Amino acid sequence: MFENKHVLIAGGTSGINLGIAKGFAAAGAKVSVFSRKQDKVDAAVAALSELGPQAHGGIADVREPEQVKATIAAAAAAQGPIDVLVSGAAGNFLAPAVTMSPNAFGSVVGIDLNGTFHVLRFAFEHLTKPGASIINISAPQAWVPMVAQAHVCAAKAGIDMLTKTLAMEWGPAGVRVNSLVPGPIEGTEGMDRLLVDKSRKAALAKTVPLGRLGQVEDCADVAMFLASDAARYVSGVVLPVDGGWSLGGATIAMGHMMGG
Ligand code: NAP
Ligand code: COA
């Protein structure tokens, strides 16, 4: 389905983003990933090479514009113009605002929000135009306020407004921009950091209307839909992949997550 397409995934070396990368590779795409740690990049490229035609890896901290610019240019030189761009690098930890240092707040906003701007800004010149699809990875925190998540709530809300703003600015160039919003996804770093008391996993699953935690494949399938021709008239959308969790369960779940 994605043969001869180049899919670039910022932060694509673990968890949900790697699951998305694997989905595209298995569907025939040339996949490029980058993040900060060489060992994670090497492992991801090895796994993606087993699944798809060719994979490429790079190193960059999304907070550093020059690193992002150079790494994206290298990926485009190696694998061609970018047909699908996924921006998913993120950081998270539980911290009440009153104890959070300015650097702690700034590091998450710097990775999630500023990083997304850097990735989109420096990928634009390498995008296939018309036709490219951009998918920003957001979170329910963008519109569901959660205690001890002020940094993430602010950053992800900003990402969704970037999605909508750039869908307007870049639509005339034939570039679609959407947000994909994972719910509580099992077996991921993000879930591990938020679910303090692991014995509450079953109780957490009950806060999801569909009655189960998500899998990375649930996100990969929707990312491929958003990138496909089936979604050719979809832009500026914030699309939850959360079994209905953000309709109300996400607020209830915070008690389970924080062990309260
Ligand atoms: P994860 O495995 O920790 O994925 C984060 C990725 O970003 C890693 O590849 C990491 O690699 C990279 N990264 C982190 N900081 C970076 C930086 N400064 N520059 C470049 N790359 C960086 O976490 P995950 O739980 O799968 O989350 C993936 C995405 O889904 C995130 O956007 C997250 O907010 C979102 N999400 C997750 C959940 C969930 O249930 N897990 C729910 C809602 C939303 P390096 O360490 O090598 O840099
Ligand atoms: N509670 C409160 N503050 C914390 C914290 C916590 N659990 N963890 C880190 N911080 C603070 C640090 O103390 C530091 O602030 P300070 O300089 O005022 O002391 C600031 O956050 C930056 O921490 P540092 O470890 O230097 O940042 P980093 O740039 O190396 O890493 C993080 C960024 C903190 C987000 C790190 O957790 C990370 O790399 N996360 C990526 C993986 C991840 O979070 N995955 C889940 C995605 S949903």
C-alpha cells in the first residue's frame, strides 16, 4: 500500500512511534526514524529492515533546530522526498506544578511542542508537494486536564493548535496536517511512567468505554489510514485512538494512575 513512499518518524525508535514505523514498513514503505540515543536508533533500523524494503536512522534532539534540520535533510537525501511525516518525540513524568522546576516544565514543552515545530518547519522543504501527510502525535492531556501533568497538557494542547494552524497554512500546497491522539497504550514508556501502581492496570482498563487498554497496532492502523488516499480530504483533525477514554474515563483514571 505504501510501496515507494518515504515515511519519516521523529522519535520513531520505541513504543507507539516504533509501532507506527513497523506498520508502514510492513506495508512496503521506506521508513526513516531518528531520536537521541544511538543504541535505540540502531535497534529500530535493524527491526524495520527486517520488515520493509529499506530503513534509515539518524540522531537528533528535537529541541535543537540545527540537529533536526541536518538529520531530516540526511534522511531525504538517503530515501527521497518525504511522503508521510510523523512527529512523535515526547517526554513525560508526574510532577505537581508547585514542585516543578522551570527547567522541568521547559524540557517537556521544549521536546513536545517546540520539537514538533522544529520537525515540521525543517521537513516542509523536503515534503512531497502536493500529497504529503503530516501526523502529529498528541495526547488526551491536550483537552482533558490532569493533575501533575501541567507541562504535558500545555505542550500537547499547543501541538493540536499547530496541527490546525499548519493545516490552514499548508493546505494550499497540498499538505494535510492531522493529530493522532493515543489513549492509554499498553507496554509503553508513557504508560509505565503514569501508572504508578501497576496492580491497578485492570481498574484502569475499566475506565475505557471499550473495556481494554490500547495496543501500538491500534495507533499504527489509524496512522496508516490518515496517511492513505482514503483520508485525502481529511486535514486539521484531532483524532483520538483511545476506545472513548477521553470522553470521561481519562479523568477518573488519574486516581488509579497516581495510586490515589
Ligand atoms: P517512548 O517509547 O518513550 O517514545 C518516545 C520517543 O521519542 C523515543 O523514541 C525517544 O527516543 C524519543 N525522544 C524523546 N525525547 C527526544 C528528544 N528530545 N529528541 C528526539 N527524540 C526524543 O514513549 P511512548 O509512550 O511510546 O510515547 C510515544 C508518543 O505517544 C509520545 O508523543 C507520547 O506523548 C504519545 N502518547 C503516549 C501514550 C501512551 O499511553 N504511551 C498516550 C498518549 C500519547 P530517545 O530516548 O532515543 O530520544
Ligand atoms: N519530577 C520532577 N522533575 C523532573 C522529573 C520528575 N520525575 N524528571 C525530570 N525532572 C526535571 C529535572 O530535575 C530537570 O530539572 P532541573 O534541571 O531543574 O533539576 C528537568 O526535568 C530536565 O531533566 P533532565 O533529566 O535533565 O532532562 P532530559 O532532557 O535529559 O530528559 C525528560 C527529558 C526529563 C523528559 C526525560 O524523562 C526523557 O528523556 N523522557 C523521554 C522518554 C519519555 O518520557 N517517554 C514517555 C513519552 S509520553
